Amino acid sequence: MGKQVAKLKVMCARSMHQVVGALTDAFRRSTGHEVELSFGTVGALQKRLDAGEIADVLILGAPAIDKLAKAGAVGAATDIATTSVGIAVRDGATPPDVSTPEAFKSALIAARKVAFSDAAVGGSAGVYLAKLFVEMGLADEIARKGMPQQSGGEVATRVAHGEADIGMTLIAEIVPIKGARVIGPLPAPLGNDTTYAAAVTTDGSAHDAGEVFIRALTQPSARGAWEAAGFMLP
């Protein structure tokens, strides 16, 4: 009798799409299991869950997974990886000084255009940056020159094409875009880390395969893929 093939539905924060996609391809080849990946902002995925959509594995921000665990919607959580909000400039451009909050603020004021993740989309970077601009007294400045984008990849693309002098989004969303480079995370103490966790849902239909999938994402041989994609591992 042949090994039973599972059909997994995985909902995952979209900043991880490149590395999770690659590791999932390897998982499919090694196990024969089918995997349907669905990416979105943590906010958008949470709305889909609230509306009754069912998945077998969830990979979301750790606070969202913790909330679901307390509600009994998922089993034990596994921390997957962490990324930070980073600052991007066009490849070849002279980077501004962003080593301190004061220098970072001056760089934003001097910039012609500033691209960043749009808070309205529900991504963790966009929500954080919207609050940060207000706290730094830059709300009016950003309203004039800001270029809010629907995704982190679009933020980095605006920078790569020279449409924006500075871009801010999760480092993991900047790394894949050619022509944009990360010059650092937000300066301390402004930095904002996002840790993602995975868990198998209690109402899914492939619990065992879901656990195997999560282990595949966190095995030591996957470390290089995560680090190359701009993530830090626990």
C-alpha cells in the first residue's frame, strides 16, 4: 500500500513568499504531499480566517498566532523567523546617514520622495511606520512627499526605479528586488522586529502532514535560504 498523500492548505504572511515558496517546492518533491500556498498581509489573512476560511497551517505574526492559540483555533506554535523594518536606497546611490533617529529624520526631510508600506493594507511594517511618522513629528512631511505602496516589493521597486529616494518596509521584502539595497534597519531605538510563527489549525484535515511541513521550514538545512532572504532565525 502506497504512502497516503495529503493536501495541505497553507496561509502565510506575504513577506515570506519567496523563501516559503522555495522550501515548499522542496517539501513537495521530498514528501509527495500537495501544498496550496496562499499569501497575504497578516491583517488580510486574519480577515479571511474571521470570515470562516479554513487552512491546515498558518504562518503569521507571532502575536496573531498566540491569539489564535488562546482561542483554541491552532495547536502549539513554532517560531519560524524574524525580520526587521529596513531602509532602502537605489543601488549605486550615496546612502544617507541613518545611524541615529536624528540622522534618520534629517534624511527623510531631505529626501525628494519617500516610499513605504501603506498601513491601510494591513501589513505589520505599514502599521508600524504610520505610527512612527506621527511620533517623529513627520506626519505633514510624509503627507507631502510620501508614496504609500500596496506591498513591500512595490516599495523597493519605487526606490530601484529612482522614483523614491528612500524606501521603508520589511527587509525580507527589499532583498528580492534588483536595483534596491538595504542600508540598515531603522536606527535604535526605533527598530521594529516582526517574528513569524507557524501552527497547525485544529479544524484542518491534515494535522500530521502540517506538522511535517512546519518541521521542513525550520530544519537546519533551510537556514541559508532564510538568511539569504533577509530573515534572522531563532
